[in-house]
Amino acid sequence: MTKVFFCEPTDQVFTKLRVYESCDGDMPPCPLFPGQYSRHDASSDRVAVITIPAEEVIPASGSTGEYAGDERWPTACGCGHVFGSGANRSVHHQRLVRRTDTGEAFEGYQALPVGAVWNAFWMVEGRRGDWVGPDGRSLVCRLPDGSVWMIDSRASNCTMPDDDVHKCWVRHGRPEDGDLHVDKAGHTCAAGAGSIATPTWHGFLHHGQLTVC
Ligand SMILES: [Zn+2]
Ligand SMILES: [Zn+2]
Ligand SMILES: [Zn+2]
């Protein structure tokens, strides 16, 4: 079992300089970033820390801008590959996100570990009822296989696809309180039994714990 815990954004955003180069054509895949879309990828240490209110969306990664020519751009991937002149260079912003129980901080939502639950508030704006829970939040959970579960989204096998009011997964409790629980008790459809299945993990979120079934 894995205990779930809540994470919330701080007002701190880090800026890093990222370089990546796709492994297509004759270039063999990078051992550090394998797979179909293999790439060589490296980021600098923090080059700036800026304050952006936690509820605001951070700027998208942009072109080199004011950092063009900066000596802190990485010159090689961690595997040793030296970036060519055609490599992509972008200024990358990362929100500092903090566990509310221990205070431990992580660079970006992607870095949150297994068991983390957060509010993808940027999914709420402009949406209809689907993807938003009864508390106005869109909670996401990092599963033991590393994938993410959008708890307030629609199950792929939803039996009421035209209905935006019901929830395919019904939430009870709050991750902040350690008692988040997801089941089919409430206004729901006939899809599943309240579990979440990915290609590599299947289980429940019951009484604040992720449990294999
Ligand atoms: Zn590499
Ligand atoms: Zn449904
Ligand atoms: Zn199962």
C-alpha cells in the first residue's frame, strides 16, 4: 500500500536553460532517454528564481531570449553526447511544489513522486462539469507505475458519456486530511468498481492509500 499525500504550488518558479536534440535519422537512441521519441536532454542549474502567485499559470517554455549566448547552457547530454548546432534551446520554467505534510519541495508537478495528489486547477477553467470534482478542484494522483490518474475525469468505459454531472469516480474525504477515498458511492455510472487501471497498474485509492487489487 502507498499512502497518498497532498502537494500544493508555492509562489516560487525556477528558470533553467534546457537543451535537447532528437535521436532521429542516423543518431542512435540516448541511453538516458530511450524509446520511440528518444532524445538527448540536459538542463542547467537554476539561473533565476521568480515569484509568480501560486494560482497563476507559469509562462510556457520559450526561446533563448535574454539568455542567448549565456555560458550556462548545457553543452552535452548526461550520456556524453555533445549537442550539435541544430539542438533545441529553450528557457524552461518550473514551479516549486510542496508536500503539505512534510514540507518537502519538488521542481514541477512532473517531479512529484508516487502517492502525490495535486489540484490541476488549470484544467478547471473553461471546462464543463466533466474533469471537475464537487469541490471545484480537478485532483490528480501519481500512481505506483509513474502514470497519472485524473480522478475527476471521465473513465474510458463510461456508460453515461453525454452526462457531465455524474462522476465516473466518486471522491470522499480530502488528500490534505489523509482520508481521500475513491469509489462508486454517489451519483455515478456503471463503469468499473471505482478502481483505476493503467497498462501496468490496477488498484484502488481507499482510505488514503493506493492499494493493488
Ligand atoms: Zn543522451
Ligand atoms: Zn461515467
Ligand atoms: Zn485488479
